[in-house]
Amino acid sequence: MIETLKNTRNLPDSALQELLESPSAALAQELKDTAREVCLKVKGPEVLIRALIEWSNVCRNDCLYCGIRRSRADVPRYSLSPEEILQCCGAAWRDGVPTFVLQGGENPAAAEGLVPIVRTIRERFPSAAITLSLGELPFELYAALKEAGANRYLLRHETANPEHYARLHPAGMRLETRLACIRELKRLGYETGMGMMVGSPGQTTRNLIEDLRLMQEIGPHMIGIGPFIPQDGTPFENCPAGSAETTLRLIAIMRLMFPDANIPATTALATLLPGGKQAGIQAGANVIMNVYTPLKERKKYDLYKGKTDV
Ligand code: 5AD
């Protein structure tokens, strides 16, 4: 099985299903070891560090899983000032972390205000990579942010299945719109990231295989996945969390299917599994995202319960 894995990017659905569901710890270990080997060969031994700057938790959306969804009135809202954002970038730069990830709730008006800030970051840190994660925005704004100096954009598709998408999101949000944004980001020349939660309510193994197939079709440069973790005060607060083990197996599968992709061992994985970041790396991930959000605001960016901030 594993020999086939190493030599093909095109595993049949049946093999993917077996790798995701097999009770065999030996098979799972072999999968992760193979992925780690491929990662070392293709990406080299370095683990890349990114500086995550959660710049605002103001969001127009009401995604059923998310801790900063609009209708959570008990969440104090904040947005960092331009000076604070620049300070975060400076702190990351001094730490030797020259990739800044500006993430925030979906808020097109506020995102417009980021254009001059991105321009300033680009001027002050010409060689840094500027990654944005700001949700669905008008295409002109994606272009303006790119022109101002942003290079990368993370926009998880969340699930490749339209019915499942509808179950996770309020009426009005559509998978088709999300995918049009992802395709446009690629077209504009952004290094583009996709991804999904593992074990979100109603998700099946079939859905995960659909996610992999969709990503094969679109070809993301980065793939971020993490287990679903219920957050209090959301419609899914009593749903069970996703599986850390399945997340690790998926990381390994993705490394084999997308050898060149940058794949983080995410905070959600570390939140659910002690040592999760190391476990992610050992399963084929090559990126760690460290939080640089100012301490006074960190607690307000609780996408899910118990989110660690290391
Ligand atoms: N559990 C795990 N991940 C979540 N995200 C949002 N809410 C949760 C949750 N409850 C993820 C989504 C989003 C990213 C920023 O955080 O996949 O794209």
C-alpha cells in the first residue's frame, strides 16, 4: 500500500478511504512516516514559522461553527490600529519571522482600510511575505491588496460538498461564491491557500475525499486543516470535536498528494492534542503559525473553545 502511495499523486478513492478509516495503527504510522520522508525530500528539513496577526474579530458572517460569528453578542469586538499592526510585524521581523499573516473576520469596509497598511508594511519590510486571510471580498479589493504588496491569501473552502456547506453556513453563503473567490485569488497571482475543518458536524469520509479531489482540481499552494472544535454560544456548541488522528492522517495524505504545498500544523490541532504541532510536523506538515496578536486582544479571537496561543 505505502509503496503505491510514494509513487502516485493519484490515489483511488478506495485507498483514501482505507487510509482515513483503517483501525491499523501500523498503517497510520507508515502513512505518516512516508509523508515525513517526502516532506524532507521535497521541502527540506526546515520548519517554516509564520507570524499570525489576528487583526480584527469584527465579522459580517454568521458561520454556525465560528466563535466570532456576527450573532455572538457577548464577544467584545476589536480591530488593531495601523500602528499596532506595524508593531506586530516589527516584533515578528525582529524574531526572524519574515512572513506576516494578517487574519480577521470578513469585513470588506475594514479590509479596504488595510490597503494603505499593506503598502506601508511592504515599504518597511520589502523582503517579507505578506499573507492575508480576510474572507470573501470584492475582486477589485483582492486586486488592490495585491497591488499594495500582499503576496499570499488563505481562504479555506471549509467543505467541497454544497449540501454540507449549506449545513455549516447561514443561508446566503454559497460554496460557489467561495470557490469563485479562490479561483480569482489564484488568477491574480496570489499564492493561495485552501482547507477545511476535520470532523465538522455532518461531515463524512466521503466529504473529506471530495475535499481532496476539489483541491486536486484547483491546485492550492497552501493547505490548512484542523479539527473542528465546538465553541460555546454557537449552534454547534454541543457537537463533538473532530478527530486529531484523522487530521494527522489527512496532513500525511495531503503531503503525498501535494508534495510541494506548504502545510501548517495548526493551532486547532495543537488545541485538541497536546504536542499537536510536533505531531503535525511528524505527519508531513512543514509550517508552524505563531500568534503575534497583542496579548490584550488574544482572548477575543476565540474561534473555538480553549484555543491555545502558542
Ligand atoms: N473549530 C475549528 N476551526 C474553526 N474555524 C472556525 N471555527 C472553528 C471551530 N469551531 C476555522 C475555519 C476558518 C479558520 C479561520 O478557522 O476553518 O476558516
